[in-house]
Amino acid sequence: MGNAPANVSGSGRLELRRGGRQRKRFHGGAHRPWRWALLAPAILAAALAFAQTSPHVTAVDPASGKVNDSVTVMGQNLGKDTVVGVFLSDNKDDYKATITDQADDKIVMKVPQVKAGDYKVSLQSGDRILIMPVRFTVAP
């Protein structure tokens, strides 16, 4: 038995230290910043691809109305292949609206049976409900 380092298959090698203890030393991780340089653009590209296909609401016209009024939700990627439901959401519940007309840039909906107050417009895309930063006020 000598004090020469032993080669080990895998990502590191063993070094003998004073006192006969062994320490495994890895070569990689922080010593190879190029891995992060390759990974970062891939993550960014995936995020941009998702953002381009995600529905987005820019406005609601009119900004307030009563139950059963027709309201136009305007935005991008609002077509039938992307959005399967529209909701008015408060801090507790999501109230499903009836869609009467739908295109890629707008959805016409009927205000659902809810109490008067402020609501956020939410969209259902697949099995996700996306709460938009656009508000709608239901008048008494």
C-alpha cells in the first residue's frame, strides 16, 4: 500500500490525504461555466416559446357591466385552440362566463351570475387557469 492516488471510474478521482483519509475531488460544476452558457439560452428560448403561445388579455370593453351583459375581452392568442373558458375571479372563486363569440384577438362573453364588485378576468388554457391583470367591475 502506498500513498499514490487511485483512479476511480466516474466523475472524480480519489486523493489520499494525511492520516490516510480519502477525499473525492470532482472536476466539473463551477469549474465549467460553459455548461451554464449553453443552458441559459435554451431556458430563455423555451420561456419565449411559451409566452408567444400563451393567451394574453390587454383590455375589456366595457370595463363594467351587469349580469348577463355582453363584454368583449381583447388580447392575443384567444382562439378556440388556446382558450377553452373565461372566468371572472375574486380572491375565493372563479365564475365561468358563457362564451358567445371567439377569435384569436377577442372573446365575447356574457357576465356570469355574480355579486356586484371587482373581478379579475381569467382564462382557461388546457387544464390551467391563467389570472390576467385586467379587471372587470360588475355593477349592482
